[in-house]
Amino acid sequence: MSSQMHFVVGSGPAGISCARALVKAGLPVTLLDAGLKLEDDRQAAVQKLAESAPEGWDPVVVRSLKAGLSASAKGVQVKKIFGSDFPYRGSDELPSHASNVGHFTASLAQGGFSNVWGASMLPFSEKDIERWPLHPKDFAEHYKSILSFVDLSGRKDMLNSLFPLYTESAQTLRLSAQAALLLKRLEESKSKFEEAGFIYGQSRLALRSSPPTGIGCRYCGMCLYGCPYNLIYNTSSTLKELIREPNFTYSPDVIVSRVADHGSGVELQAFDRTTNLPKRFQGSSVFLGAGVLATTRILLQSMDAYSKTLEIPSSEYFIVPLLQFKRAKGAREERLHTSAQLFLECLDKNVSEHSVHMQVYTYSDLYERALAEILGPLKFMLRFGGAEILERMMVIQGYLHSDESSRIKVHLEKGVNGNILHTEGLVNPEASTRIKKVVRKLSKLSLKTGVVVAEPMLQIGRPGEGRHVGGSFPMRLNPKEFECDLHGRPYGFQNVYVVDASNFPSVPASTISFTAMANANRIAINFAAMLRGEERGKVA
């Protein structure tokens, strides 16, 4: 393979964004990826649904694609896609041991966790990254670049004061009846809500709502199970476009274990996922975008750092149910999308020095499953009073800034049958206090919002729950060992670049994937400029 080749590891949001930027800059790129895919029989069932409108779907096929996804008072613990757990499979290829952490794993899937993400797309606010060695303005053009190939649904509203839209072509999704009721109440009490330290707006989603050509959202209610029409952005769609580029090569079934930087280039040690046979690759540079756990493993193995313990910042995750005063009759039969409908941001410094991000979800048939589990032997009661509850019920999913959240301790242990990555949650009791404060503030606004907050049902996730994690090798102006420079290069490396959230100095409460993609784009663009000898990408 050409020594001028540039490698990207991982096909998730950061890896794909980096690869695309390098390819568009005219550089030869090989993307190395484990590449697990949805099972053929499930893909055939999805295709069957995609060929017709929702009203023509076979209920048996729909049930088969919904099977296996369960919900409880704690929410959805493992979000599957079309009933499949393939985004989480292959953990035996990356041996690990977890203690007191949420369902926090690496992904060997083609597309990584973009297969099962919530598609929420907010940038980071200036306040929340003020301690970063980069300014929000450093990301502006890169947010715009990401939105040149990722469809965004959203609108200009109160959120714009902190979170610019970064595109003029955003489409607007239709709100559910429950969300429209809540938004109406918020608008009627806008000044009171602002005085209490909240702003709000319609959700921003990487979801095609009503494009100029083709189909837009069918409001089929399948969002949480998987979109049969492929309208929720998945990086696999961008990968398909890249494969058509002459300077791009996709190499699946490859798991990278180590990278060696020789100054003039890099050598990668890997193995074939299907045969377990070793593989080696040589080239000019490598960009690690395999996700926080996989990238951290690769770097620790590359450095033989078996005695080093790192701490990974995480954004504390919580969920709490809501009940509207007014029932949205017919909500269970309504044609709607089931991704986040509204975003709420708490900016009260008495609660947090940073914004607390909350996403409002309205009716989904998963709620019926959760209630049935909560009621246990009394679940028969849902036949009589279920509609009264379900057509009022909503759920908030929220996050704190990592400065006020729990952390995850990680270290690598040399094992006989492969290295073991140990993760251990370090609970920060302050996080629980802050979450309860914001929930209590919402409760006090019940008469204004028309919503009762079910405080006793508040659930706070274990460290890593929600997967808003990063910063194992944080960017610094003057990096030391186990840190990165502003180009994403770990200390001691010249041609190795970290492009996923592993290089984040902290993890704000806002959605993580959008900035991970923009930052990967920034690193790739600056690298290409450096190769051209431009000052913008000059490496010190």
C-alpha cells in the first residue's frame, strides 16, 4: 500500500467526517473498519417496509422489527436497531471489564453508534467550552460543513441565542399534539420561563423532514426502533458516497490494535475480524475515530501504558416522566415522529455553572411497555385507564456538563488472551444534587407549563449512561503525556491524530455528535492545509 496513504480508523460520526474532509481535499484515504452490519433477514424486512407507505405495512413484519426493544421506568437500557443488537456485538474482540458504569461499550458496527443514536444536533455553546483551548468561532465553519451533507430539521427560535443554526436550509418537522400543547403553554408564559432561567425551542435533528425531492418524514412512529426509509442520518450513507470516490478505499473486517509513529510515517497493527489473522498497514498518517473506548485502547496499547490510569469525563444522564394537565386525545393513534420533539435548556447558575440540556419526548408505544412493567400484575388496568395516562405522558431525557458529573476510570491490563480494558465509574454525588434542583425548578413551573413533573420517578444513570463521554486524551495548548495538541496529536506522536471525542477537554451537556463531527472536520481540513504549506494548518 502506498506510503502516501492516509488511514482513518472507524466509520462512526467522527471517522466519517474526517475521511470525507480528507477525500474532498484530494488526499488518498483508506478507512479501516470492523464493519458489522444488520442481519440480512432483518434488512430484507426493512426493505419490505421501505417499499410502501406506513398504512400498507404488514403488522407481522413491523412487530418483528420492534421485537427485543424493551423499556422500563429507567428508560431504554440498550437501544436496538430494527430489533438487532449488532451495533454492540463483538465485545469479545475487544476484551473489557466494567464496574459501576452504564451500558458503555465500543461499537464494531459499520456506522458505529450512528445506527442507534437519537439524532439530536445542537452545537456547544460559548459558555460551555470557555475553558477549551479553542474558541467556538473555530468550529463555526466546520458545523456548516457538516450540515452540507447532513440534513437538519429545526427552526430559528429561542435556542438560537446560545446555539446558532449554522444553516439556512433546515426543514421543520411537524410537532406531535402533545408537544404542540406544551410549546403553546411555554409561549404563553415565555417571560416567566425566562425569568426562571430556561430557554426552549423545537428539537434539532439529523433527520430529513421534507426535502425538495424524494420523501420526507412519514411520521410512522418508528424512530426509536429504526427508520425504514433511512431518513435519520446514519454515517453509512456517507460511506456509500465515499466509496464512489477514486481516492477512497474502504477496508472492512479490520480491527486496529496498535499504531507506531516512525516520524516519516505510520505503521498499523491490526487483525482480521473474521479470521483473526494479523494485518499490517503502512502510510503517511492515521486518524483515530473509532470511538472513545476503542481509540483509548489503541493508544494505550501503542504506548505500552499498562500501569497508567486515565479518567474519562462523562455527561451525567437522567430521565423523568411528565404528565400534562390536558389530555391529547388520539395521541396513541397519531401519525408522529418519536424522536425528541422539544429542547429545554436550564441556565440558572444556582443549579449549574453550565447549561443543563433536556430533550422532551412525547408518546411512543414504548411507554405502554414501560407502564406495563411498572404495574406488574396490575398491568390489566391499562385496558381501562391507559389512554388517560398515555395521552398525557411525556419523558424528559437530560444531561449535565462533565465538570459537575461522574467520571470513568480506565486502565489497560495485559492478559494471556488479549489486553483487557478496565472501566470503573466514579460517582460524583454533586451531580444528583444538581439534577434534583433542575427537576424541582420545573415542578415549580407546573401551573405555567401545564405539566406535572413526576419527581419520585426520576432516574439518574450510572457513569457513562447515555454515552456522552470523551476526553481520555484531552486537547491542551501545551500538552503533556496522555494529552493531545490542538491538531489532535497525542503527546509524543507526529503522524497520529485523534479525531473523535477522546480529545475533548470536557463534555458539555449539549448533544455530543455534532461537535465531534465538526472537530474531526476541523482537524482534517487543517491537516490538508498543512500539507499544502498553508499557515492555517501549520504544525508547530
